[in-house]
Amino acid sequence: MASKVIDDPVWARGGKCPEATQDVEENTKNRDWTIRNFGYGPLNPDNPDPGFWEGKAKLWSTNIEKAKSALCGNCAAFDQTPRVISCIIKGVNEKGTVADPANVPRYGNLGYCQLFKFKCAGARTCDAWVHGGPITS
């Protein structure tokens, strides 16, 4: 699938990328709003944050282990279609540097949150999580 994304980018076909995939300020504004209003997090999924997950478990009336299974990466609003991934790659703007734009979405398991309009990491979650994702086609 990655080669299709690079070989057939949406912008090359005249499609429009979501603004937050191209504008870091717009993306950060929307992400920060989601942190404040819908508990997007945890800050660093690789560093356990028991308080964050305890809060999610309480919100969803479940235990921490089950709360940890409700991630952006399996949310019905998490868009990882080839179109969106190509937009995220286009928006990285790091060609010729150490960061290869094609690797950024893969390494971060990134997608686009259709609910809150920002680039979202698959290992995080928010209060608005919806079962049934990700969107891949």
C-alpha cells in the first residue's frame, strides 16, 4: 500500500488535502483543542501514564486494561486512507533531511481524525472514541 500512496498522491490528481495535514499551526490548534475538550492523549504512549488511563477507565465505566484497547488506531473516525496518508506525507516538508516524509506516517502510525480535524497518532485515544476503525479505503 505504501508504494501506491507515493505513486498516486492525491495532490497530483488535483484533490485537496485536509488543511491540518498541510498547516502545522492549524493541526496543532485542533489537536490542542481536542486535548483540552476531549482528553486526547496520553502525551507519550511509550511511557505509561496510569493517571491518564485511570481517567479513561472511569469515564467509560471499565477497567484500565479495557480502556487501553480503545485507541485512535481502531477508532471509526481514524482515517488512514491512501489519500490522507499521501496528504500527511506531502505536509511533512522534510525532503532531503534525516526525516523521510514517507516514513513519518508509518513510524507514528498516523492518520487523520475526521471528528476533530488533526493528524492523530494511532497509539493515543480521546473521549469521543468510536468502535469500528480505522478507515482504510
